[in-house]
Amino acid sequence: MTLGNKPVPQPLDYSGLSGRLPMKLTKTLLATTALTVAAGMVSADGHMSSEMTIVSWGGAYSASQKGAYHDPYAAANGVTIINDDSSAEAVAKLRAMSEAGNITWDVVDVVAADAMRLCDEGLALEIDPDTMLADAPDGTKASEDFGDLLVSECFIPQIVYSTTFGYRTDLVGSTAPTSVCAVFDTETYPGKRSLEKRPINNMEWALLCDGVAKDAVYDVLATEEGQQQALDKLATIKDDVIWWSAGADTPQLLADGEVIMGSTYNGRLFAAIEEQKQPIGMLWDAQVFDLDGWIIPAGLSPERQARALDYIMFATDTQRLADQAQYISYGPARKSSAPLVGKHKTLGIDMAQHMPTDPNNAKNTFLYNYEFWADYRDDIDAKFQTWLAK
């Protein structure tokens, strides 16, 4: 799929990795530090901040980052890391911080489309992957290792994830849903649904379930008529929807039996199903692939920027990205990390089969169009919120 003359990046394939345990890399922390210095990532006087605020999404996802990145980095460098779970409001908050001239965040986890917006507005630091990010263990440069997932000059990809649906296995009757359009079928599956309180994904699913061909969805959604068509389809279930704002909301609503099905991130559902043993099933049909990663806010002091760049060098190397997959079912964004994906850190289960990119899960996927939402997000957001308030 393309928008304009740019292809939508294809997710990596993590199939066939079951049972492969993580391997130690020859790259050590000292080598990483040497690369950092070589790349000029220290402030003029050689100092880096001893404290940093890292912004992410909370819940199981932030826990995976803590285990794979934050704790090892803090222990090795004597740095205090403050966690902030404000990524859902990252664009608005960084705009406000920039306007006030007071940037309080050092590294921010965002989806690719938001990284594009922040980069276009000059609110995120441009990154040269081949000098600011670590090479792969075999010497492959980061630009080649990340490949097409480097969708913005300011974005450092971290994981491939999907937004999909979970459902209560004991509440859907004798026939479990197999199609995303079951969300709109309140006759067969009566009960409340949960959808995210924003247009992204909801508008695409609405058009798909209103008969629009998958490869025409964004062309239709770019028109006033197409946007209204999506809202009209969503209106058919509006009275049955509980709107969520945090990724943890749908798993909790499902666990409490307040909804029969709902959208959320596949890693959140993995945690509810495999770790918490909730009676929840995963609906992979029309799962929406997306990228998540880091940006560094523009305008940091030299000491804080140096610390942020040093952290990014460490947290996005081959082994660290593979390490995150030990905690949560998101695929690492580096090609060199894929062979290192092994078993869950505590459960001991093979993680490859739980990745959204596994062939059994990816039979009918929908590819999120980063450029479309970077261009249309503000306008469609306003229209969606007006519709929601009616």
C-alpha cells in the first residue's frame, strides 16, 4: 500500500523463532559508551544529567521497558529514571511545553504518526541512525537494520504492535467471533463494547465493515463523504460503546464483565490472557499493525540531551530490543533482534507465536497508514470529538 509515492513500511516476520533463547552479544556496555563518545553525544563539558524523565504508556508495556531497558541502564550508569505514563497526550503536552519554554521530558515513547507530527513541528530532535544508534552485532549499520521502519527523521522504532480485539469467551455464546465486524453485530453478540476515544482505527474498521475494500479505505477516508460514512457506521453501535483512553481500560472492562468485547493493544491482551489467566480470547482479524518508538524532545539542555542520546543508544541495540520481547508480545523493530526472541521471562512460554506478525495471527491484517494520520489527524480528531459529544 502506498500514500503518495511513499510505501507503508511492512512489519518484520518473527515466525519460526519458537524455542530460540536470547544469546549474549559481543558488544559490551564499554563498547556502547565508546560509540557514544565517538558519536559526539556528550555535552560540551563532558557531563550528562544524572536524572531523566522517560514518558511511556504505563501498564504491561512500561513494565516491559523497565525490565529490558530502564533498570539495566540505571544500574550501569547510576542514573535516576522517573517514569511518566503520559504518552497518550504526548503531542499536546509537548506543544504546551514548547510554548512555555519548559521541556520537562527527556525521552518520549510515541506511535509513528505522532513522531511525524512532532518532527514536522520542530518539537523532536532529528536522529542520524548510523552515528546515534548502535550497529548490529555483525557490524550492520542501524539504518539498514531498522530499514523501512525508520519512517521519520526523528523517530527511533522500538516495536511492531497491533491494535485488535479481545472478547469474553464465556459471554459470546457457542460461536466465538472470528471477524472484526462482530463488533457491529449487536444482534448476534449483544452487550457493551469498548472502543478507543479517538478516530484512529475506529474509522478504518467502520469503513471495512461497511463494505469498503481494504486497499481503498484511506482514499475513502480522505474525503468528507468517507469520513461521514465511517461516523454513520459507528453511530449504529454508539449507544453500546464504552469509550476508553488508556490501554489498560479494555482488559479491565473485560475482566469485570462490563463489556463483551473491546479493542486494545495485543500486548495488553497477552498479559490478561497468559499472565492473569482471564477468560478472554484474542480476535486477530483486521488487527492494525503499527510502530512504536522513541523521540527526544527538541530544546533540551546539552547535559540532558547527551543523557537522552546515551540512553537511546543503549535501549535500542539489538539485544535490548530482543529482551523486551521476553516480557510482552511485541516484535522488536531491528532485523537483527528477531533471531534472539525466545521465551517469556517468567512464564517460560515461547513468545514467537504470540507476536502479531506470526503467520497464524497475520492472515488478515490492516496496515496503518502513518502519513495519512500525520496529515489528517487534527481535522478528523475535531470532527470525531464533535460527533462523540452529540
